[in-house]
Amino acid sequence: MQSPLFAYTEQQSQDRYTVQNPQLLRVALTGHDDVLARKGAMVAYQGLVDFDGEYQTGSQRTARARTGEGLDLMRCSGQGTVYFANLAQYVHVVDVDQDGLTVDSAYVLALDSALHTEVIAVDSQYGISGSGKYQLNISGRGKVALMTSGQPLMMQVTPDKYVSADADAIVAWSSSLRVQMQAQTHSAGVLRRRGSTGEGWELSFLGQGFALVQPSEVLPPQHAQIGSGVGAQFGVGQQGAHGRDQGNAWS
């Protein structure tokens, strides 16, 4: 059999995480360090690999119930090679160090099992209950595979140059950055988008680090079911601006 498809054979690499192609991640398991991946993200594997649901602690379940932020993970262990993908989104591997990484959990494809995750709150400058945003803070040392809808933009943040990004387009940022959520509006109804501009909430970043932005302000359906409609929320990332308490961090 002959076909141009044979140009898409697996990448040979000694690295644990390899971007097989822009929308497919290859992870090598050696039998020592497990990898945690988004539930249902495995598209193929080779070798002796076990897949099991990842246990959530009581505090993690509480944080998920209160904020809507968190990870539904499966643990992949054994020896072999596993391929992960999700809705043909673009895949990017990030090395997490002592600075940490803050990310919207909807964009996490896989991560090393040694890393620690915690739900944190980003407050609004208005102090209005429900107008904040919750994110996932990842700390420790290891690798995380992120996803974006389209090719992203990496923006450097320095003490003399702060960066602002649409709350629906931001994917991740350095945990060391100072973050303020704001809406540039003079309207009393700050939950509305800014006049006729179509713009809504934004996050401003100050300090030294980076902010990763994707060229899309709408998430693809994460839990689509056959025969049911898929709704989208706008204004403050995947959770929207309603029913969110502020000022709390959950671990």
C-alpha cells in the first residue's frame, strides 16, 4: 500500500514529552513516573500501559464544586508510548519550575504526576461578588502539556511593560505575576460588555514573566454529548461571570 499518509509516522525522540505534530502529544512511560492526562484524551498507545481514574481529595472536590475549576484526570502508568489529543487543539509543552504556572484548567492536556495543583481566585477591581475568575495554579517541577485553539501568542511581561488580555482569550501565565481583573466601562452594569465594542472583562499582568494568549475567545465544547445542545458562556472564561465568590483560595 502506498499513500502520503505514511509521512505521518511516529516521531523518534528520547524526550518524555514530544509534540508528535501540532495537534498530537506523544508521552513515553518508563514504568517509574506516571503521567496524568485529561480523561478521554488518549487516542492511541503502544506497550503495557494502564489507565485509571485519578483520585480527588476532599478539598479538591470542594474546590471543584464551589468554583467549577479543576481537572478531570486519568492516571497513565506502565511502560510504553501514549498519544494524547483533544478536539484537534494545538499542543504546547511547558517546563514548570519554581515560578509556577497559572492556567485555565480547560487548556490542560497532560502533566507530570509529581506536580501540585490548587484552585485560586483572581479578584475583580470592583469588589463585586460573582465578577471574579478562578484559575488553576500548578507548582513544583515537571512538564505540563497545554492546548490552544489556534497558534498562540506568548507575551513577555516586564516591570516597565505590563500586559492586558481578554479574559476569554488568556490561557496561562507565570504565577509570580500580579494580576488584576477589570472591565473598562463607565456603566453601572459592569457585567455587560463595554458599550458597542464587544469587549468585556480583561486581566492585567504586572511583574516579570509571561502571558499566553490564544487567537480565540470561545472555548470548544469540552463535554459535548450526542443529541444534546452545547451552550457557551462568555465574559470571564469558561465559568462566566455568575455565581462566583471572590477572595478565596482552595487547596
